[in-house]
Amino acid sequence: MKNVVITIARGFGSGGKEIGVILAEELGIPCYEKEILNMASDKSGISKALFEETDEKLKSSFLRKMLGSVPRNYKVEASDRKFTHDNNLFHIQSEVIEELAKTESCIIIGKCADYVLKDKKSVIRVYIDAPMSACIVSIVDRMGVEEMEAIRMINKTNKYRSDYYRYYTGGRKWGDPVYYDICLNSASWGRAKCVSILKQLYEERKAM
């Protein structure tokens, strides 16, 4: 049987990770998010802390300013080694993602996995988001913070993810529907229904 991989990009507070975890349990397949960092660390011998530092975000303001103006394979001078170092970390994570797609059916949360696996036919690329109001309620309830802090966290995290995605995909806009097979509003559908929809898509793709 062929492997089917579901990649999930998600707005902060939309419940995308929760949907992925529940979906994985119902399908009986693994769900990877932070686990990708562990695997990349084991594969490379590089400290997990370094992967965590660049987990779906660019480390420096310098790099963020360079978005869209420097190709990912650009060779920089020794003074800018951190630039190359960050690219190497992404490359290692990408190798882990590609290896997983070859060996098993699974769900991968974030990590530009939809782009990394863009040429794989048996991949279902998903984007999940929700209105700001719903994301605020989710973050307040889940993390016990005040509303204003929730707003700050949502804006900051989504900015990190958007910049990271745009840089490592060569200029793609994070959340643009044209790059996904399906986009779901978790507030409109409800998280349980999102799981149901994705489960059906998985089973249909598996049977093709």
C-alpha cells in the first residue's frame, strides 16, 4: 500500500495541531511536529536546542530583512555564517521529512512540509486557520493569558511562520490557497468536523 502524508500548516490558535493529533489517532498513523527536531538532531549530531531556536522562525532581524531578496542557495561571506547555518538546519529537517514520506503514512505539522513534499503525488496539503476572535479565545483558554497577550502572541507567531515560509519557499505566501489542497476554517466547521473531513480525504487518497 502506498504512503499518504498529510501536511498541516496552521494559524496560531486555530487548533491545527490538535486537529492533526486527533486525526492521527483516528487513522492509526504517527503525527510529527517537534519530533522532527529530535530526528534532525539525531541525524546531524547538532544540538536539538539549535533546531528549536529556528523552529518555524528566522533567528535574526537581518535575515528577516533579506526575505525575498536572497536565494536560498546564496553563498555568503564568513561573517554571515549564521545565515548559512540556518539554511543547513532547514535542509536537514527537510531530509527528515522526505525520509518519513518515503517510509510511512503520517501527518506532519508545519515545517514547510507542504513545500518540501511539493512534488509528491500522495500528499494532502492542508491549511487550517480561524478568525482572530476565535483564535484569541482558544489561546486565552489554553494558555491562561490575558486577551491582549493572546493577540500579541498570535500576531508574533503568525509573523514568524509567514516570514519563515516565504523565505524557505522562495517567496510563497503562507496560507495562500493555491498552494494547498484544502483550506479549513476551524471556527466555522468545528475541530471535530475538520478531523472528519480530513479523515475522508485521507481514505479516498489511500484508495486511489
